[in-house]
Amino acid sequence: MSNPSAVPADAHDLVISRLVRAPRAALWRAWTEPELLKQWWCPRPWTTEVREFDLRPGGGFYTFMRGPDGGTSDNPGCFLEIVSQRRIAFTSVLTGGWRPATAWMPFTALVTMDDEGSGTRYVATVMHPDQATRDRHEEMGFFDGWNTCIDQLEALAADAGR
């Protein structure tokens, strides 16, 4: 399924660019405080457990999601870059301490946030090692899932920014 908010990118990337109606500082808090992150990280009614959150390059970023039907998604990863209130990069191919991981969905994600008008330009770029992995991620519902999470992030951050 394609998405009108997608931006042309490298053939192996999936990209969402949206103007989010919330201040950048509130979005940053929702991204960097585990108690807030777990409120928006996966599409409801799924829930998120934050198992590791060491916000620094090389720090572990590990979430575990549980669905109402008993389904689960185990997501260990690693932060690659943190630029306060501007940029977060993380990957599924490493865990904390730069340890190699066996990723079922190998990707690196780059999330940027920039002031735009009264809101924030939020861009999520998810890079894959090859076209097949990119296509599999898209077919799994990447755009629906990530846009739902961004909607939840926007609502949480807009409330926090008031």
C-alpha cells in the first residue's frame, strides 16, 4: 500500500514526512522519556514495554509489544545518534554496546524534527539493506502502522505542549 505522505527516497527506504501539530520540545519529550514513549510507540490496542532505553550512541533501545490477541513483537536495537530535539537514529541490527544482533527486520531509522510554522516537520526515514526487505516491511503495514503511531505521538505531544 502506498502513502501520500511518503517522500521519494533511495529505493530501499520507506519515508514518511508529516507536519505534526505539536511543539518540537513536546515531541522530543515523548520520544525520549520511556514512560511517554510506551504510550504511543505501537498502534493501540497493542501495548509497549520499554525493556531498555539508554539514550546515547551505542545505548540499548529495546521495546517489546503485545497485542490483544496474544501476539508479540520483540524489538531489541541500538541508538546510533542523538541530536537533542532534532534527530534520533536507531537500528535493529545492533543492540546496546554496539553488539551485533540477529534482526528479523534489519533496518536503520532516522527521525528528524524541525520547526515549521506552528508545528513540527516530522520525517521518519527507514532504510533497509535491500529491496526485498523494504518491500516486506511495506507489505507488513509500515505506512498504516507508523502513521497510526505518529497520530498517537501527535495527540500525546499536543496535550503535553499545552
